[in-house]
Amino acid sequence: MPCLPDTSPLEFTDEIPAAMVAGIHRYLLRETSAAPARRERHWAMDFASREAYAASVAPNRERFRKMIGAVDPRPERVDMQLVSTTDEPSLIASTDAYEVHAVRWQAAEGFTGEGLLLRPTGDPIARVIALPDCDAVLDRELPARNAVRLAAAGCEVIVPVLIDRDDEFSGHPNVRYTNQPHREFVYRMAFEMGRHVIGYEVVKVMAAVDWCKAQDDLPVAVMGHGEGGLIALYAAACDERIDAACVSGYFGPREDLHLEPIYRNVFGLLDEFGDAEIARLIAPRPLIIEASDHPDVTGPPEPRDGRTGAAPGRIQTPPFAAVEAEVARARVVYENLDASAALQLTTDDATDSLLASLGLPAAGGAEYEVAQQPTYPARAVRMKRQVEELCAWTQEVLRRSEPSRDAIFADVDMSTLDAYRESTAPIRDFFWEEVIGKLPPATEPMNPRSRLVYDEPDWTGYEVILDVYPDVFASGILLLPKDLRPGEKRPVVVCQHGLEGTPQKTIDSGEDHYNEYAARLCRRGFITYAPQNPYVGGDAFRALQRLLNPLGKSLFSIIARQHERALEWLSSLKCADATRIGFYGLSYGGVSAMRLPALLEQYACSICSANFNDWALKVAGWDHPFGYVFTGEFEMPEFDLGHALNYAEMAALIAPALSWLSGVIKMASPPTKSLLASTRGSAATTVVSESPIAPRSSTSPAAMTSTPRVRSPSCTVTSTGRRKSNSRRTSPVIAPPASPPSLGHT
């Protein structure tokens, strides 16, 4: 089968989209396995003294808090409020040794902690925040094996309620409800805004610690099981005031995080932290690991009655040997701090071990005598309140996010185009390295392979594969007009398909949404290249995002390097003008059109079709019918993108290259025009309501050879910052040949 010059014959027999996703998956599994060996580059531990050690890991602690979204300021004073009504007192139960009250405390501006307070009848000897698994029923099924024993021993115990795995309130009455666990539903919107259900709950624990420390100087400990064990571990790592921690049913190796429920997904976690590294932030304080059964979670609630959209994920109990190995990794630091005994691993109830670590006597047995049958607070009412508080606060964070994005561009120099490019370069680096996640450049030789797949009257098409990393390749279909003359260089349009698409969808007739625009542009005289992007295969490709996120990367970390390799190859073609390569993406391809040209400056222009919008609102919005929080596209949230770059800011990074925003646009952001007008004039960004390539049925043969509508006047910026029209282009513009050359194939 014929192939392109300077390429080898392509003999690939597998289905390319599925093979691409599978290859990336293998590559990421290897990267995940290799992550622990790379973590030391983030650490500079000083074991000269305990004070020196605490100072040396302070930057790690701060990064960890930001990773988990535990960033909301707590109130200066935290009051523990008894929850009661005129009909129902706060008292839920009592014994001769303690009382149980329903309580609430303000954790941050927009949300509270709620739960139970077990108050000993005498003076307390310590205070413990006991965190059951998130599905524990607090009112009638108090976690007797720890909280009750601690209270009977004389501890004042706070038992916070955690957001559970039910789905009753996962949705909005004006939109729809989903089968996402409540934890996932909060996670989805929070992640986009640099928050997390984990971080929210850690802040609740830290606010409870504030209250404890305001009472007196008694020691404060945390202990938890399952999801409560996770929160106990993370809270102790964040808050040095916590004197000891006990983790049950959670601690272990974390390299299978991508298989766990998505509400445990933490961006960048595995690049710097496994559970052993989190334990470093607790050392040399006592940490007791109780190797017990983890919660048995096989997946989200079953889809039903229109409730869909939840991400897959399971929780399984790891082998004891795996827990033991993770504890052994943590023990190295404890030994260096001469605190080896402070790290304990046990298979028994760790309550007495926790008390002993605080220098307190063991707990005795305890009877739980119900003083009244609890009817208030009703568990469902309390859970609804807790879920909706976090959703409402996340919406408030979203509403307040624009000044943060403005601040990123505050020092941009708009006096000249060169000054603009230079001053936005650090923002581009930040976007790629901190938000998208930057993988190293391609490590494999390009090794281009091709084969003829189209031979039409006006053009030919070649399927191409280019290597990027081991098991990772870029692929696409190159269309060449048959009227190319020897030595002639033509502009190139990269035509990007949408979700679950293939290059063929941009080429073949009968694809209503695509309107064969890659082929039609080629008939107009352009060279076109339709890449295969890896957002295809349903949850198979979404699993890539789950592997990438813990490494501090995203799906576009891979896609950017694939496109970088494609640009390298396209630039090497003798018939291609490397200074005039444009990007045209539809739908999910429009998602690409806002990110890739913002990262890869070789793209001379970008057309974002049927996608440009207020992206942060679309991903994090709670009460909008177009929001991704209600869909199965769980890969959409990008950590803290809402405070970094929305589409207006991405367009500003594309500037001064030209941008066109086409298709159905409901929320084109006004700042885009003002940002770009400051550098190029309002013509630099053009908003059109239909595709720049008109529907075939309304295009005459003469129009098919005319100049496309994707041409726009340009402008420059004077030294005073005033804009003036200028017919001289200051950046490459994609345009077809002035007159079609004679037909002929080379």
C-alpha cells in the first residue's frame, strides 16, 4: 500500500483509537509504579532536631493542604453549639459516665461541622475527634468500639458526621438527580475550584481542634475508620496541634488510587505522597495504624429512575503484608527522629494504644444506655443540610473566582506585542505545569509510518502514526490537495474531532455535526490533518484521567505532547508552511482548541466551535442544566482551573494569534474580547454564530474555491497602548492560495 515520502509503511492492524487508549494506560501504570522512587525530589528533611525537621517539611505540609483543598479560613472563634428545638433537646443518650449531645460548629465561612459530643460527667482527661466511616449511622448506632470506650475512660469525644455514599441529595431540584454518592457529587464541583470533599472535612476537624484548644491544654487526638481513617490521617498531617492519631481501615499502599472511588482522587498526590509520606508530616507524633477491614465498597449506587452519571470505583481491604510494607517505609523517618516507638501497627482494637500514646490509662468496658429515642436531628435532614452547605459554598467560591484569575494577568505588559508575549510566557508555563500538568518531551524517535486510506478526485488521505513515549503514539489522517505543485508550501488546518470521535468523522460525508469540514477545507486548497485524540472508548479513556490526576497530570498532558509531535512532523513536510498551521476543533475538539493553542505557540490561529463558554461554571455549576456535575463525564473537572484560567484567559494566552469562536455560543465571555482587544484589537477574536465552513447545501461551487470566512483584519498596539488598524499582519494568518493551482499530484 502506498505511503508518504520519508515515512515507513504503516502495517498497524489494531483499531487505532482503542490501541491508543490501551497504550497510554500501560504507560501510565508504569509511571504510577515508578512514582514512589521519584518522590524524594520534593523532600529536604532535616533530622538535626525535631524543630529543624518540622521546619524542613513545612513546605510539604503546605502543598499537601492545597492538594486536598483544605484552604478555607476558619473563624477566629469556634463555638460548639448544642443542636435543639423547642420540642427536642440536644441530649440523645446518657450513662452514669457521660452524655451524648447533638452539636454543630462553624468550620469556615460557608459551612459547618455537625455530629455528636460525648461529654464525661467528670472533668475530661483528653479530647478526641473520633471519625467513623462515612456510612456509619451516628444517632442509633454509635461507634461503640472507640468513641464510647473513650468517653467512658473520661475523654470528651467529638464524633463528626461525614458526607456519606448515599445519593439521595446528589442533584438539584431544578435540573435532575444522579446516582453519584454524595461524596462524589460534592467532589465534582469542588475539584474545579481547588476544593475537595476531603479538604472540607479536614477543615471541619481543624475547626473542632480550634474549639478543643480554646478550652484548656488537654491533649487532642484524632482517630477514624474507613473514610474517617482517611480524614484522621490527613487532618493530623495538616494540623501539628493534633497530639496523636489512630487510623483504622485505611492505611496502605496507594498506587491503586485510580481504582478507588473518585472522591478519593487528589491531584498530584502520588507525585509527592503515599500514605508513608503523609505519615512523615505526622512524625514524630504518635501514629497508630490499626490493620482492620476496610469498608466494602463495590461501586456507586445502582442507576435507577433517571439517576445516572456516577464514576466507577471500589474499596478493598489490602493484604496485611502490604500495610506492613507501607508502615515500614514510614518507620524510616520515625527512626531518624528517634521516635520509632511512636509508630505502631496493630491488628487489635487500637483505642487503648491511642490512650497510652497520650500517657493515659486504658479504657474499660462501657454500657450504652439510651436516655431517649432520638428523633432529632433526623439523619436524612442533617445529611441534606451538610451536603447542600458544601454545594452552596462551592458555588460561592465559584462566584468569587474572577478576581483570582484577573490577578494572574495583573502584570501583563500590553504596551507592545513583544512585551505581551514575554509577559504572558510565565502564565503559559503556569498553565501547562501547574494546571494541565506537563509531561517531559517525547522520548521516542518519531518513526513516522503512513498508508493511503483515501484517494478522491481532488485529494488524497494518508493515515499516519508517530511515536511519542513507549506505548504512546500520535495518530491522524493527513489530506493533501492533488493540485500541490513541486516546491509549493500550503497552510495546514488541524481538524479536531469531538467526544468519541475519530479523524474519519471530520472527513466522511453523512456526519451531520462535522459536515466533512476537513475534506472540504482540503478541496479549498488547504492541507488538513485530522488527529485522533484519546477521548474515545467511554470509561476506558476516563480511566486515563484517574491515572493521570494523582501524578499531577491530566488527559491534556498526554494530548499536548501528541500534538507537539504532530506539529513537529507537519513542519517537516516539504509541502507544509510551518508558520501557518491552524487549529479547528468542534465540541470536545473545541475543548482542545482552547487548551492546545494556548500551550503550543506554533498554532497560528484557533477556531473553537460549539464549545466556548464560561467553562468554570459549566463544570462546577450546581443549578445549570448544562453542568457536567450531572453527567457521566467525570473526567471534566481540572483541579482549581476556576481560579486559574477560564476560557477568556485561555484565549488571552492564544493571543496575539487569531481566534474564532463559532457554533452555538450561549455564554461567550465578554472579557475575552477586552483581553484580546488590548493586544490585537477587537478583530483578533471573532464570534460567529455558525461554522466558518458554511453547510455544504448552502455553498456554491464558486464559494468552495473562495477565501474562507476565517480571515480577519489585524491590528497592532502602539507604544501608548492605543490600538490602530493595520493591514500588515503581525502574526501568521491561515489563508488558502490566492488562486487554485492547476491540478496535479506530487
